[in-house]
Amino acid sequence: MNMKFWVVLCSAALLITQGAQATTSVTPIPPGKTVNPSTPDHADVTDYQALGLGQEGYLFFNFDPNSDSGDDPVGEDRAESLPSYITVDYDPNSAGYSFGQDVGFEAVSRGGVAGWATITLPDGTTGLSGALVDPRADNNSNNTIKNIVVGAGIKSTILLVHFVTDNTNLAHDSVNRIRPREDLSGTGFRFSNNSFNGVPDVYTAAYHNIAAGDVIKMQLNSGVGGVDPSIAGIMFDVPEPTCLALFGLGAMGLVCIRRR
């Protein structure tokens, strides 16, 4: 079978099995960092096609515009290929708006900034990365992503959500907190005391027992006054069915990502 393999710690099977409960739960990948994880799944990586990430879908903010964009609406110049069961609302006047919207502190997108990292998207397109920037998360915790809705047709009970950050040449780093959450269950965990060097990192959360009606959220906090934190984008994957069966048997070793 033509697939990419994603190698993680040997306790992956135990982590997945522990997620098998009645309500949606969110755990970090790699496993073994369940209190205050401080390292991303993939550090200092820029080619997501080569890694096989984002095979289910992706969204990157203000990707490769012709010039420095300044502050744009969140959906401006986005690179997007979302799964059919994922809904992102870019209308700030909508009740279902997906991003931070505190009056006077609205989230924006920025792109075309010299010195920001060049990345390769899951479809092989290469360009200058942009960012979803949240002023409300300036030394404060805020749901930068507050309402990405999961609908019918999801292919697995486990959804891997990858958050790409550390791409803005140290300008918009979320040092204090990157916290994937699920709205209905209220569960989540946080990557904290994060390390940044200006080369993109990928932080991955596994959403267990994911189903139609669940709401994906993500909280940032720069921990530094005057620093508005950001992410470059998000990617989605689901494990291969054969791998799910192995996890159920307690097999060790690999998390396999389904090819689209």
C-alpha cells in the first residue's frame, strides 16, 4: 500500500487505547508528555508533503502573497484544502465565526513578510508562510481558534490535528501556551514553555472519539507583553484502518496516516 509512516514513541498504542472512552478527549502526540508537554512532534521542519502530513486536509493563513499584507481578515490569501466534514467560518459577523473576535483585539492574518519561513504544503506547493495572529493572546490566554466544527462523514474515531508555528522569525511566538481543546467535552492539554528558533515546528493533538458535532478549539498565550502569538496553519490526518486495528490489540511502534 502506498502510504507514509509517522514514527512516534513505542507507547503510542497505549495512548490511543486510553482515549477509547465515551466522550471526546484530546491527548498529545508524541505520547509520554501528558502534563506540560514542551516539545513538538516535529521540530524544525518545513516540507509537510515529504513528511506525509496533512493528507486529510489543511489550512494555511495568508500563504505566499505578492507583498507584505499588513493586517488582513483571517481568510485572506489562505491556502486551503479541507476535509468535507470540517467547517471553518471566515465571516466575523457570523455567530459561527471560527476565530478570536474580541472587540478591539480581533485576530488577523499576516503574510508576505521578509524573513518568515518558506514552507512546502501537503500538496507540494512551496511559498512564504503567513500567520493567524491574535492580539488578545498578548501575555493572555485566548481561544485563537474557537469554532472549527466537525460534521458528518468523518472517517475515523481518531483525528490528528497538527498546528504549525515558529515560522515568523521570532516575531509572534506562543511561548507560554499552545493548548488544543474540544469545546463540548471541555477537554484539552497544553504544550507550554515552548522553544522557538524561527524554523517551523509541528505540534500534534490526537482527538479521540471524535464525531459529528464536536468543536475543535486552540488557545494561545505568548507569555510576553507586546507579543501577539500566532500559528501558520493547521493540518488534519486520520490513522489507517489497519493501524487502528493494531492499536486495539495493543501493538507498538507506528502511527500510520491515511493517504487521501
